[in-house]
Amino acid sequence: MSLKSLFQIITGQAKLKRLAENLAHACSSVVWQKVESRIDTMTHSQARGYVRVKAGRTVRLILSDTLRRNLIPPRHQTKVLELTMDAIVEQALLKYRGQQPQTLGLQRAA
């Protein structure tokens, strides 16, 4: 593999990641409205799965339009979807954690 092709791979992946983060940002308010009422009753793992499921349709709709406009080849579309879903989940969990009341001191194990 030449240095040029390695550079193209790295910059291409960075472009896909930026695109995914932009898509996640565009979808985050819609997804948050779908999950905010129930996320507080779930464990961290449950919340991750719940956000992923609720975000699926919204992300796919916005993603298909964006991929066409940005001329992303079909071989990269799955990667962009994965990166976008991961970013959406992280954004929702960060937003939820930001709304939780902060506890003072250390919690003790049972």
C-alpha cells in the first residue's frame, strides 16, 4: 500500500466520521423527544439499546437523503450509519446524564 492510498483511506474515514457526527447532531433533538420520557427508568445498557431502536427510523430517513446529496458510495453507507447511530446514542446519554441531579460524596457498595 502506497503512502498516497493510506492518506486517502485516513482522510476518507475522517470525512465519513464528520458526516456521521453532523447527521447525529441534526437528528438529536428528534430522537431526544422520543426517548426522554422513559430513559430515566433504565439502566445504562437498556438506555443505549432503547435510544438505538428509537433513533433507527429517524436516522435512516435523514441518512438516505444526505448520502444522495453528498454522493457517498454504497460501500461506505453502512459505516456512516453505524457511526451516526453510535454518535446519537452517546449524545442522548450525555444529555440524560446532564439532567440527572448530581450526588455529593461517594456511593457505598452494598
